[in-house]
Amino acid sequence: MSFLRLRNVSIHFPIYQGGSRSLKKTVLASTSRGNLARDAAERIIVRALDSVDLDIESGDRLALIGPNGSGKSTMLRTLAGIYEPTSGDLYAEGRICSLLDSTVGMNPDATGQENIVLRGMYLGIHPASMAQYVDEIAEFTELGDYLEMPVRTYSAGMAIRLAFGISTCICPDILLMDEWLAAGDTHFLDKAQRRLESFVRESSLLVLASHSLPLLEKWCNHAVFLYQGRIVAQGTVKDVWQEYEETVAAGRAA
């Protein structure tokens, strides 16, 4: 049974260049920057996540809703094991596929073929196991001879094709998604959406961060509203989205 559970999880990032008196006055005096604080060494820290408790169980399709800088990407990276909590505990069961960043686990100086193995290792797949998926990845990405060329020669769309093809060659138990697929071309996005829809159906658990209400309503059955690193609301996608819009509108009016 797949699950993700956070217990009082915080992620804090110190700003090492934030020692000037003027900067401290500016950021700490601003009421809109409630996720900024000082640590014991008087450094400014960003509380990207702050004392988060969350249970995501098998069958959940969770939407992460919030403005830019609210902690959505940090939450996804924490669930993926990329960020280690500053405090608190993360418990996970199930194979995780994280579609968060097209460059993670990729070596720009290595060829596309070599990166299939490298990114597979990043995803926890043994190189020998990845070999059986090379032909399928090549067919899906339609990169042809480019797979023999260094990834640094790829366009952004080509790099996304390769990263997506590798990351989705095996259906995971837990699927974590951000909006990085937007750089793909229309033809590929159609193929990617069909594959993702299959993944969403077959995966035990989905966590999706997006600013698209139609996409969240289509794929998710529950939502949390992240604001300044904290969960401030949970419920249906529609209800949480409405609270998000009201909060943003109130912030603009203030």
C-alpha cells in the first residue's frame, strides 16, 4: 500500500548574502513575507515549508494550490526525497516517479543514450534494467539520431522529450508532477498527456502542483492550499481554489 506522510516537516533555507542591515529591515518588516525569519546566528532564513503535517494515502489524487513562492515546488521536492527536512519526518512507501525538472539526473555532456542510463539510475532503476526500455524510449521521444548526440546540443523541447520518455518508461506507485512539461511542442504534449492520463489511472497516488484549475479538477480529488510554507486549507479542489483566489485578491487589495 503506497503512502506519503509528513510529520511536522520544515524546510528552511538560509540567505548567506543577507547580512546587510538594509536588507534585514526591508524583508523582516514586510508583512507579506511571513515565511522570512532569523535563525540563532542572526541570518535571514526562508521557511519554504513550516511545520507541515499531511497524510497522502493510496488512491489520493492531491492538488497543491498556492501562489508562486508558497512552497509547492519545495513540497514536491521534499516528497521526492530531493530535499531533506530541516526538522520533522517524512515517511514513504512505494516507487516514486518525480516529473519535476527536465534537467535532474541528466548530464549535458553525455549523449541521449547515455542519459537514459544516468537518469534511470537517478530514478532508482538499475542500468541493466534500463537497457530493455531504450527502444521504447527512442520510439516515444522521436529523437532518432539525436540520441547519439550530447544533450547540450538539444533544444529545451528535445531535452523535455528525453527526460519525460525516460521518467515514464515504468509506471510508478507514486507520481509527483509539476508544470515543467509546458515547454514541449504541441504534438509531443498530446502524446505526453495521453501517457500521463494512463499513469494517473494506474498509479496508486498522485501529487500535482499547477496553476490550471481545469487540469486540477480533471485529475485530482482533493487539494491543499499552501501559503507562506504552511497548509492553510484542505478540501475539494473547487473549495480550496476559491479560498486561494480570495486570499490572493485580499492581498492585492491590502
